[in-house]
Amino acid sequence: MNIRRSLMVLYVLIAACHAALNGEWKASVVKRIDALVNSCVVLPCSFSHPKEHLPSSRLRGIWHHQAQLDQRIYHKDETNVLASFRDRTRMLGHLAQGNCSLEITKLKDYDNGPFCFRIELVPTEGDVDNPDKFSFVEDCVKLKMLPDPPKPMLSYANTANETRPFTAVCSVTYTCPTHAPLLTWSMGNAHDVTTVTKEIHAGVWEVQSILIIVPQAKDDHKDVICTATFYGAMSSSDKFTLFVKRTKNHHHIIIPTVVAVGITVLFGGLCFVMATKYKRRIAELQDQYSMRNRLSRLSRRTRSDHLQLAQANHRRPRDNMVELNHIDPHRPNTSTSGTGQKCWKPRLPSPKSQPRSCNYKPEIDDADDYENTADLNVYGNC
């Protein structure tokens, strides 16, 4: 009984030592990944084996369908790969480092898996049989096929301030890190954009495009579009409307005021020049009119003097004739009074010798005519 118990204990110890010395086969994969049709996908995979420090040349990695080991989607020898997967798969990393990640390009909608990884140790010379082969059929990857690419997500401030930097972030997730999508903006230049790539979790990566611009007033209510272009010419986009808050300034007051003042000064200058010219012309006309009046008055005065002189010359012989007519030819021109003093006879002017005015009308009887003409010949005596 004791011998039996001792053998059992020995057997357990030997098994434990064997497990400790040989280790065990393990694989770590992402069991479910989203994949874009016509694009690419990377199946992250890592593994460990009991043989330590083996070079990559001693290891052979194989990917196959879960149900059938002979339906290989990747093998170092292309002749061992299904025709539909040839030239579309490749291993990433180094097997010696435990990296068994697989890239699949030009995805079809039926490339959904599940796919499993198998590791084999390459036999060396002298090895008749190599039992070190292991398929991780319990750790396989299943793909979810996406017919349309995911839309990028935008992060931005609701309002942008004029002449101040404005930042907008466009990000999109993908499952093919070897061919990251390209993000482009409808605004800004290449030096305004910064691209950042990071892994969110196993099998999913994210690319961010950071746009930093200084918006202007003309950019108000403009649509800003971010476009994500995936491998295989697949693209998606999203947009937002940029609202620009104008910087407070007095330009909208100063500029119209300056324009109005300039127009006023210009118009006032033109009016002043025209008024000055008009006044000068009026002064010239007044000087001409004054000179003309002076000449006219001088001419009238000259004509009046000539007329008066002519009238005077006309009256003088008639008066002499009146005197001669009223002198008695038989009497001397002088008479002597009782005292012997000489005296002249007074002379009354004849009404006919008076010049008639222009307004004289002989038809009108104004009671000024003499009724007895004999009185006109009355002379007084000394």
C-alpha cells in the first residue's frame, strides 16, 4: 500500500516537472473584427510555445479555416494556399518574437472566417518525426464585413472668433494599420493640419486630423468638410458649418464717416469754387453796369447841357426882337423924367417866348392863356 502511494506521488511529480520543463502552446487573438469590403484588415495574433529561443527559420506559421485544416488562407508556399486567397495575405512581424498577425487585402464579402492560426516546428536533420505542431482551433478570428466605410467624427467649438486660431478635430477608426485612411479638409493648407495615429484597443486603430486655422469674416456660415479615404478607394465624409464671430472694432463706423467727410469736403470745395467764380462774375457784371450807368449819366448830362445851351441860344434873339418890337421908333430909347433922369421901360416877356414842355397840349383849356393881348404891350413909365 505504501509502495503504491509512493509510485503515485512520484508520477505526479514527474508530470509536473515535464509540464514545467516543456511549457504549453498558447495563442492570443481578437475573436471579432470589423472589416471593410474591398479594403484590408489585420488580424492581431500572438503565441507562445514550449520551445524557447527558436529562430524564425525553425518556425512555420499557417492560417486556415477553422473547420478544415487543409483550407489554408496563408502558407509560406503559395501552392498550399486556396486560389481565392493567393496574393492577398501575408504575415506581419517575426514568429521568433511570437507575432503571428495576418494581413488580408482586397477583402470579399465572403471572407468572414473564422480563421485560425497553426504553428509548426521545422524538423532538423536527423529528426525522423517532429511532434511539435499545434493548431489554435479554439482561438479563431471571425470577421464582420462592412459594405460601407465608417463616417469620421468631428469635434469643434460652436463659434469661431475672427483673427483667432480655431481648432477642429476629425477622427475615424479602422482595422488595417498597414494602410491607414487619409483624412483631408475642405479648408486650410497642409501646414495647418496635424495627423496623429493611435491604437484604441486590440484590433482597432484611430487616426486623427487636427486642423488649426485663423478664420476670416468671409468664412462665416461656410461648410467645413472632412473626408476619410480608405484603402481600396472607399471614402466617407462629414461636415459642420463654421460660425465666425467678428471682432469688435470701429471700422464699420470710421470708414463710412471718413467717406462721408471726404465727400462733404469735396462737394464743399466744389461749391466754394463755383460760388467764388459766380461772385467774381457778378462783380464784373456790376462793374460793367456801373460804368455803363456812369457813361449813360454823363451822356445824358452832356445832352442836357447841349439842350439847355441850344434853348438859351434860341431864347436870346427872340427876347431882343421883343424889345425891339415894343420900342417906339419915333421915340428915343431913353426918357427923361421931370428931374432929368433917364429910365428904361420895363419889359414883359411874351408868353410865346416861354419854352413849351413836352406835356403841353394846346387843346386843353387850363385858364392860363391871356384873354386880352393888349395887356402884353403895357409898359410902365418912370
